[in-house]
Amino acid sequence: MNSPQPNILVFNPDSSEAKAYAESVRHYGFTSVKSASTTEEANKLLSETEVILGWKFPLELLIQPVASSVRWFQSTGAGVDDLVADDSIPVDITLTRIIDQFGSSISEYVFMFLLHVAKDGSRMRRAQTEKLWDPFIPASLAGKTIGVAGLGSIGSEIVRKARAFDMSVYGLSYSGKQAALVDRHFTPGQWSEFVGELDYLVLTLPLTEATHHIVSKKVLISMKSTACLVNVGRGALIKEDDLIDVMQSGHLHAAVLDVFENEPIPKNHVFWTMPNVLVTSHLSGPSTVDGVSHFFAENVKRYLAGKALAGVVDKERGY
């Protein structure tokens, strides 16, 4: 690589992850790459660092004189609500997030569980465990209505796959840019109308001040009692106490939850044992070393060429 290279600091609290990311970035031809996994290590390496590739970085360091050379912070994840909410990131540091990488894996996760719920996979497995011959007629996704809240790259891929299952597709988004993708589009002021006819509601929204606890009891009771809720967005999109009340009342058929307001949820959390709630450990859209490093390397090339970076976060919008 002939152009001058920026000094890059890779940070991850897991030292093996930090080293793996750093090594992967070097494979793309960037040689000035260091890694850190503690606040002390990051503090020692920040001097003359221009770019940070980080996860759970000690943001308080960014307001110290040692970080005066930092110009760009690339998160290794898609969700950046914690970064946006922290005032420790100076306004002259560009913040970017990973985009366009999680649609395939998250949409596969969603439809694995939609099929499980629709076909009553639990009943089939139980019959096998009990050695019980139990023929029944499973339901179908065809003809059902799915609503996708959030029509970015992840939501758009869920819409695409829903078409393959011959579903009717509703969508809710804040920008309306992708309204043409769905059969009916709704705005943030139309939540109750949006969810009223749905068989499945899938949340892929980012977490912002506007979306925090947006799915409360008012929205939940507006859904059909036979409906299923899937959250692959951010945990705090849902007011969890309200969801617990509604689920325990039997109003919703099922909820599939991959994200939670506080993670990991404690072992005594009621979600673990609720028969109509399916819990997974924030795994629907994993950030992989190879995927993140490739995205980051392409962004560094843009950075060196003076081009607009991919995934730039609008701090006013919140993502």
C-alpha cells in the first residue's frame, strides 16, 4: 500500500479477540496496527493513534490530551446507542458503525423461529421425546401478515424472505425511504394501527430516544391474541415489564427474544421459564472477525482516499 497509513488501535476487552481483529486488519495491508484490551493498555497506545476499531472502548480516554490525534472511531457492532449517549466522544471524531452485514444471518434466525412457532416445532419434538405418534395439521406462513418495524438493511432482507413464503408484508419506518418494499407502510405515529392486523411483528429498529420502550402495553394489547413478537433489534425497544404482564395474561401467542435491556438476563428472570417465550443469547447477528475486518479495511481505503465513510452515525438521529 503506497499511501500513508493511519495509526490504528484495535480495542476489545477480550485480549484474544483484540489480537485476532488486529491480525486480520494487518492481512489487508495495514501495518501500523496495535491492540489493547484494558484501559491501561489503551492509554499507553493512544498517542498518535488516528483510528480506533473498538468494542466497549473506555470512552473517558477520548477526552484526555493523549487522544487528541484520534479522528475516527469505528465500532465493531451495528448498535451504537451507548456510544451516542456518551458525551466523552469529542464532536470532531467521526463515529461509524457496521452496516449491511447482518441481514442474512438475522433474517435466517427470524424465519427459523417463525417456522418453529407456526409449525409447532415444540409439539413435534415433545412427541418424539415421549415416543408418541401425534399427527396434526401444522399452520403455514403463507397468507399470514408479517410486520417489520425498521426497514434498513436487516429489515429489508426480512421483507425479501417473507415474500418467498408468500406472506403479506407491512412495514413501519421513521424515514419512509423503503416504503415501496412493503404492501402497507406506517409511520411512527401509527403503531396501534400497524400492529393490529399482524400475525408476526419483527423489531429491527435502532435504539434512540424516540424508540426507547416504544413497544409498551398499549402496543402489545393492540396486537391479536394469536400474534407472535420477535425482537432482533435492541432490548430496550420493549418495556419488558409490560411484555411480561401481557404474556402472562395469555394475550400473545409467543415472543422470541434475542436481545434484552440488560444482558445477560439473570438466571432467575421470568423469561427463562415462560412457556410462550423463546430466549436466545444475543446471537442472531454475530459480528465476526472476518466480516468486521473486511468492512473496516474498505472503510480505511475510503478514509485514505478522502471519500465518505460507510456507516457514519448521525448523533442527532441516534444511529
